[in-house]
Amino acid sequence: MTCPTSLRHKHESNVISSIPFFSSLTPDEVDQVEKLFRKKNYEKEQIVLYEEDTSSYMYLIYSGKVRVVKMNDEGKEQIITIHKKNDFFGEMSLLDNKTSPATIIAHEDSVIGLLHKSDFEQHLMHNDEIRKKVIELLCSRLRESWEMIKILSFNAENAQDRVLSLLDRLGELYGVRDDRGVIIDVKMTHQQMASYASVTRETMSRVLRSLEKSDVISVLDSKAILLNKTFFNTRSNGKRP
């Protein structure tokens, strides 16, 4: 019988191996890296890292979800992205020693592993393969940033287009496909979705009601959003619902 501790250790090692620039490491090297991460439990809405701390750590999500936000002058959140289990972030700050312009908040109860910059430099940056993988990763992050810019700039005069672009992106990142369409497997309030798409909460609620009435989306009993097949037909045809 496999003991719970062994199963947990295997899971944590698998999470480490899922990070692209650690994927080339041997099992023994993965075990060594896993020991460098400082794991901590965070409750929903608890701050994981403030902006001023982000130059010192990269983080890895063992369970749960976190959202990356920028606070405006009024103290309201502008959501940059949401990271889920096995996602990681902050590797760029470890390289250039600059803070990320964002605060990290637990979107739900989560277990987060933090890797300090000094441990990253001492144990990992001497590895040529890791350095190569980091460069590839930074290119991927740049492409993700362009996707976010596209949502924020796409047809700024039409809120419905922005909301459709956001739903499309959320489905791509967090979607679970079934025979009805794609379920967005991340819970967000209308206010959080509105801040993601840079529209007002009232506008977000109005557009979502309209899309639901048009059978483009459905709101399930769990409050998750289902992107119906009509949604994808609309997007592929370039037509508005």
C-alpha cells in the first residue's frame, strides 16, 4: 500500500516537472528543486504577494487558483489574469530583479509554493538547458500579453465584442469540453469579469443576460458559464448574436 506521504511527494514532483524550464531535469534534480519551494496554505481572498514583493519570488500553484491584479487609484482591481493548479509565474522578476506591476490574491483556498530569487540563482541558473527554456518561456508570456491586449483593445466602442473576446479567452484557458460546449471552470463575479474586460459591472451583467437569452451561453446551477455551440458558430462566422 502506498503511503499518503509518498503520493503527495510524487504529486509535488510532477508539478515541478510540469514547469517547462524544469522539464529537462533528472528525477533527483527535480527532488532537489522541490525542496527549494516554500509551500504555504492561503485562504480565499488572502494576499499571496504584494507588488513590492514580486521581484523576490516566483510562485507555483499546487492547488487552487490565484488572480493577478493591478489596483487603480480608487483601490479597485483590474484583473490581469487568473492562474490555476500547476501554473507558475514570476520567473521574469527573478531574472531582471524588477517587480511585476501586480498583486497576487488567492481566488480560492490554495496551496502555493514560493521559490526565492537567491535559491533560483544559486541552484538553477548555472544550467544551460534551464536558461534556454526560460527564454522560450518568456516568448510564450509575450504572446499571452498580446492576447490580453487584444481583449482590451478589440472594438473598444462595442462592449459585447469585448465580453465575447473575454469569454473566448477564458474558455481557451480554463475550459472543460463536454457534449454541450465548453464550461469555463473558474468562478468569477460579474465585477471581476468586468474588470478583466475593462467594462462596467452593469454592462457586463447586461451583456451576459443578452447572450444567455440568445442561447449563446448558459449559466449552470454551479454558476459556471457554459459556452454553447452557438457561441463557437458565432465566433467562427464573425457574426454578432
